[in-house]
Amino acid sequence: MARNSSSQRRAIEKHLKEIVKDYERAAKRNPIRVPVQTEATGVGGAMPGSAPAEGNNDPVLARLLLWLDEQAQQNPSHFVDVTQFVEEQQLHDEDPSVLAFELEQRDLVTSGRGLDNTPDVHLTDAGRAAIHRLKRRRGDRAARLRYTMDAFHRWLFDTAGDQKPINPVLFLATPAAYFAGSEITGTELHEAIAHLAQHQLIEHIDTEPHTVAITP
């Protein structure tokens, strides 16, 4: 009986090891991507009160905050018309009033209306603190790479989810091609594409110019 129990135990252990090996091989072929959770305050840069505008969740709001910081340095006590930002950045699909409202909801600006009923805002102390975190966060190379991989992959799925080849450089002209208010560079995009291809989430297509396609 003892010999039989020992033999059965060895057989079970061998079977479990084979299962673990199969799992590890599958995990390498299809890695699990865990979303990064930013903290409510600190280097992660989540905005007070709601979904973060710094970092990944809304690149346009992050750019707007940094733009407001530039305007505040020139005229510290003045309210600024958000319409100017939309026009300067050529974000024709964005509503200046909505952008101002979203920042106000996060207590990052105080809002007012100009003589022409324009959405005028002024940075709060929380807004200035958020800008400080943005400036620190945009130097985080690992976070930039994670964001670029995710943003490019989402853009590719939305733009050519039917596996149609597309020039990846077109991504750099989209509002999503910003991390913590700063532009994603061609080098960063190339690195992100290499990682996505390594994990078989996209594939390179031999065309001129070079294109990529999302995999099944």
C-alpha cells in the first residue's frame, strides 16, 4: 500500500509539473496585460476627485493643463479662454466649454464666462499641483512605453481592426500621441511597436512605406 501511495503521489506531481509547463508556455505566447493603477496623489498623477487627466486617461486635458500653465506664467491673475487652446492645437473635434467643465469638476480650475460668453478658466492650487505631477511623470520612461503601447494598440484596433495594413506613423498625428502632456516621439513609437510585435499583438507588413496590422 505504501509503495502504491508513493507511486501515485509521484504520478500526480509529474502531472502537475506538466500542467505548470503548459501554462508557462501559454503565458509566454499570450502574456496577460495588467492595467497600471495610479495613486490618488503622488507621482502616479491621478487627479483629485475623479478619473485622472494626467498620464493615460485623457491626453487632451493633460495638454490643456500644461498650456494653462504657460498662460499663467505670462498673466498670473488673468482668466484664459480655453477656445484659444483648441484653436492653437487644431483640436477641432473638442468643445472648449466641455474641456473647461471637466477641469472644473476636478477642482483644477475655477471657471467664468467672458464678455463673448467664452469658457474662461483660472488655475487653482490643485491645478498647479497637478501640473507639477505631470511634469515629473512625463520623464518616466517605463510609464511612457506602457502608455504608448496601449494607446497605439487601441488606435490600430479602432482604425484598422479588420487587420488592414496601415502606416504606424499616422498615429503620431492623433490627440492620443501624447503622454502627460508631451509628444510621443518616433523612437518611442518604434520601441512600442517592437514590443507589440514580440507579443504577437501586431505584425509587420512588407510594404512601401512600412505598415503594420493587428493580429487576430
